Amino acid sequence: MEYKLRRNETAVKGTIIFDASSTITLSPVNFQGMPKYDGCCFLDIGTPQKKDYFLCAETPGAAKAWVSTLHATQLVLQAHKEAVNSLAGNGSPSTLGTVATAVANANATALEAMKEIDAALKVSMRAALGLGTNNSNVGQLDDLTIMKETLRVKDEELQHLAKDIRARDATIQEIAEKLTETAEAAEAAASAAHTIDEQRRLLCSEIERLKKAMETQMEQSMLKLRQSEEKVISLSKENDQLLKERDAAFQEAYMWRTELGKAREQAVIQEAAIARAEEKVRVSEADAAVRIKEAAEKLHAAEKEKEELLALIGVLQSQVQREQSSTKQVCEERSESCSGADNSPPLTKHVDASDDDVDKACVSDSRSVLVSSESTEVQLAVDGVDIRPIGDPEWGGFQQPEALIADVREVSPEAEGSSLDIPVVNPAPANDHMQGGATHP
């Protein structure tokens, strides 16, 4: 509800919001202070904003009309609420009669207010006319003008009041129409409630049938419950047995856990031993790597020595061949000289060097012949040509120290085909020279 501070103002001062629970009543106290407002004040208490409003009307009848109109509005709000509740199935049919009664009371109060306003207008006009006759003729013109102006103002106020009353009547008519719509909605809700009641009765019969079925099912359930109790007793016994087995299993698990701890300790000890062994292995590998490196160096030195020995052997072989050829020539010359001197049997025998099946030797006197520039001696035996080994003093010029020769390792016959090591060649026995004579390399 909008309100103003003065009637002639066009701007609305504020809005009063109230609901069905607000308290609207006439005030026994004239809080305005002016005597003309005695019985014209009314209160609006307990609004949703928790505020109290003090309002004044022109007359006590208008104040009553305002209070009745606001009560009717509250009843309309309450009726709408009840209609909504009735549509939901929670309403009561007695509310409609209360609303209609409130609307009738509001209309009657509005009519009484109109009558009271008309009576007040007449009283004010009579008072104005009485004041005009009692005044002196000197001031009659001015008083008459004042009275006319006063009547004009009062007439305007009465016209405004009539407009307000007509507006209130229109508001009451709208409220009545809304209440009619609410009544129709309530009737529809009542029919729906009847339908719901029919459905409720059907549901009650269905509930009774379900109760009987439930009782039968309950009996069956009780029987099954007894059987279940027996099963529970047997299962409890089995549970006790399983608990005992579980305790035994826990004890065994504890024992195994203890054994596992011991095994872990042993594993830690073994890991420490393995770590020490690995350390030893690493040290051994490092030592072996050093030894392998030294052996490789020795092998390299031996290979170099082998190459030098092979070169020396080639030189010796060439010298031996030259000595053999010179020996053959000496033998031939001696045989010719011996045959020319006397006819005695020759002490030497010429042998063809190309014949492999004949012992390549000749019989001659035992003499020493200097052949090479390196003082190599060749001994001529009676039964053949024997090449004497070179003496130890003669090896000093080209032979390596014995320590280097000792480094050459002996290789087995199985490994000779795939190894690069120098094989040790055993010298032939001394009797080979006696039996087979000098051999050619």
C-alpha cells in the first residue's frame, strides 16, 4: 500500500508491505495531536520488515473503512493461501464463508464511511453558513469570500475523498472477483479432493489386502527366521572353530615371521659376504688385467724375438747351404787328388744331392774347415759330413739373453693350429747325425 504525507502531493512517499499475519487496528490515542483527528488514527503493526506504521484518515468513518479494507485484503491473501493449500489437499471448506463475510463487512463499512463523509460535509457547510450570518455587515464581503473559499476547498477534499472511496470500491470489487475465482478454484479443489478421497478409499482397501498378504508373508518369514536362527547357531559353531583355526594360523604365522626374520638376518650376512667376495673379485679382476697386460707385453716381446730368431735361422740356413756346397767341392777335389796319388780305395763317396733316398754324406778325414766369416767350423767325419753345432762363445754376437727365451711358453699340440704363440722346437738327438747324416732344411 502506497502512502503520502499530504493529500495534495503527487509523489508517493513510500510503500507499506503487509501480509496476512500483520495487525491492523484503530488507535485509541490521537498521535497526530490535533483535535480533528480524534478517532481517525489506525495502526499497522507486525509487517514482514518488522516496522510499525501510524496512519491518519480524514474522519473516524474513513479510518474504519481503511481498517476494514485492509482486513479484507488480508482475508484475500489468506484465502489465496488456503486455496493453494486446498489444491494440494490441505485446505478446509470453511474458509470461503469467512472470506465472503469479510468482503460484505468491508462493503458495509465503506458505505457507512460514505454516509459519514456526506454528513460531515453537510455539518461543515452549515457551520460555515452559521458563521456567515453571525458576522457583522462590515466584514460580510470578506467573510463570504472566505466561506466560499473554504467551501471550495472542502468540496475539493470531498471530491478527492469520493474518488478514494470509488477507488476503494473498485478495489473491493477486484477483491470480490478474486475471491470468486478463489471460490471456483476451491470448488475445483473440493472436487479434486473428492476424487482423491475415492482414490484414498481404494487405496485403503488395497492396503487392507496388502496387510493380509503381509501377515501371510510375515508368518512365512517367521518360519524362515527360525530356520535362519538354526543356521546361525550352526554357523556360530563353525565360526568358533574357524576362530580357533585362525588363532593357530596366527601362531604359525608368528613362528614363520620369526623364521623369516632369522632368514633375513642370514640373507644380510650372506649379502655382506657376497659384497666382500665381489670386492675380492674386482681386486682379482684388476690384478688379472694387470697380469694380462704384462703377459701381452711379454708376448709382444716374444713375437719380436721370434721374428729375430726366424731371421737368424734364415741366415744360418743360407750359411749351411753354402757350407754344404763348399764341402761337396772339397770332397770332390780330395777324391780326385786321392785317386790320382794312388790306387787305394777312396775314403770319400760322391753323393748326388738330388737323390733323396741316398744318405747325403761322404767319407773323409776328420778335418776342420773355416767356411764363413763368422768362424763357423765344419767337421768332416770318417763316416760322413757332420755339421758341428756353433759354440756358446759364437752365439754371443746375435743371441738374445736367456731370460727373454725363457718367456716363450710351450703350447700344446691341440692349440698350435689356432694360437699365435711360438712353439718350442725340441732339438733332434745327437745320434740322428750319426745315422742319417746332415739334413737339409
